[in-house]
Amino acid sequence: MIEAVVEKWLQLVHGEVDDAGSFLDDLLADDVVFYSPVVFSAQEGKAITKLYLGAAGSVFGGKKPVGAGAGNGSKKSGSVVYLKKVLSGKQAMLEFETEMGGKYVNGVDMIQCNDEGKIVEFKVMIQPLQAVN
């Protein structure tokens, strides 16, 4: 089941959808919990999760990446490249890289879905600390 959720998520990240808001409405469960690398507490609910994911989208951009990176910071600013996908049951871990302000950023999106194929938990972890700042 998680495979279909991840494919939808990648469509959104790569800018292949016309209406990101409606797309997220269909992808997220009403009671989704979002864990951000920039706040200390979990953010609960679809509305706040959409805000955080929208903000991340504006920072990272919706450009479709070309190829996979080598971890050397050679990404064009704003393009996100997913390097690895680990999928099991209702859970996924997606390693990504991008560049922000001339700095190489590496991170992981951890996604969990429910029986209906809606995201119920989304956690983002990134490094280095300068990327958060």
C-alpha cells in the first residue's frame, strides 16, 4: 500500500500536479501528525500539515530532478533528489538531498499511511544544522 502513497508524494514533489492543495487534501488523513525538524512538538491535523509541507515546497521548489546525486553538494538550488526508498507495509523512509543557500542538505522523509492509503504520520529529519537555520 505504501508504494502508491509514495508515488503520489513524488508526483507532488516533482511538480507534476496542478493543484497541490487539493492533492494534499486527498493524500493526508484528517488526523495526520507532522514532525518538523524546526519545531519541538508534533503538529496535529491536516490543515497545519498542509502549511508545513507547503512551506517546505516553496523552500525546496517543485522542480523535477534529473538523475540521482552523489552526495557532493552539486544539486541546483531548489531541486530535491530522492536517493533511496525503503518501503515496508504501511511505512516508507525516503532519503533525499538538495541544496539550500549554497549548502548541501541531506535528509529523510518518514511516512506512514493507514488502511485507506492516507498519510497519518510524516516526519522530516535533515542535516546539517545550517540547513535548519
